[in-house]
Amino acid sequence: MKKFTLFASALLLAGAVAGGLTSCNNASQASAVAPMAMNDSLRLPIAYVNIDSLLINYQFAKDLNEELLSKTEEARASLNGKAQALEKEVAEFQRKLQTNAFLSEDRAQSEANRLQKKKEELDQLNYNLQNDLAQQQAQMNARLNDTIRNFMKVYNETMHFELIFTNTMNDNLLLDNPKYDITADVLKQLNERYVKK
């Protein structure tokens, strides 16, 4: 019985020592990791660019946006002018109907058909203009995307980042350290290159 108690005590002591060593080992690992995490001089080879800020302040993007806005305004003005002219014709048609100015019912029906066809043409023109503007917007976005991607390749030849993220409306990064934000430098260099061209 004494041998069993002695054996059980030795087993418990060995378990306690092993547990103590494990917790000491974990504590030493935690203390080894904590200073690295706190060390601000450690910098990973990653960066991010805030695309919203870049597109708002990049002169090429501004110019493309103004060009598209100008085309949109021209299309809208042209369409509004044609719509107002059609409204006047419809109002004149209704006035003539009320005053029995048409010589025959066939003549009134013919005028109504002409105005209906003109309205359908105007609706088709509106649809075509919207599609055209959407295509121009897509082309503009593709040009911007190509310009930024090509620049980032050149930029990274000297910076040597392993990863460069985009951050749009804080969508891709839940938490970020400003030391990884290269937006200002990228924007400065993009604008300098655009002005030189």
C-alpha cells in the first residue's frame, strides 16, 4: 500500500512539473510574440491603396469624369429639346381635336399615329443614349483600371511589396494600420505622370 501511495505521489508530482513547464513555455512564447507585435518598426511587405480617395483626387479620373458628365448633359439637353417639341405637337393636336380642326377622322387618326411613332422614336433614342453612356462609363472605368494597374507594377519595382490591397469604402479592410496606406504616395506619382503626358 505504501508503494502505491508513493507511486501515485510521484505520478502527481511529474504531472504538476510537466504542467508547470508547459505553462512556463507558453508564457515565454507569449512574451516572445508580444514584443514583436508591439514593435512598430516591424513592417510587413504589404500595403493598401484607398481607391475612393485615389479616384476623387486623381486628375485623369477627374478629367474622364468631367468628359462623361459633359456628354451626359449634352445628351440630356438634346433629348429634353426633342421631348418639349413633341409635347408642343401633342398639345396642338389635342387643341385641333377639341376644335374639330381636322377635315376628317382619318386625318386625325393619321396625325395621332405620327405623334405616337415620334414618341416611340424618342423613347428608343433615350434608351440608345443611356446604353451609349453606360458603355462609355465602362470604357472609362477600364481605362482607369488599366492605368492604375500598370502604374502599380512600375511603382512596385522599387517598393518591392508582396501584396497591395485595394480598399473601397472600407470594404476590404476591417482594421488597418496607417503605416501600410500608400494612397498619398501613389496619388502624387500618378498625378505627376499624368501632368507630364
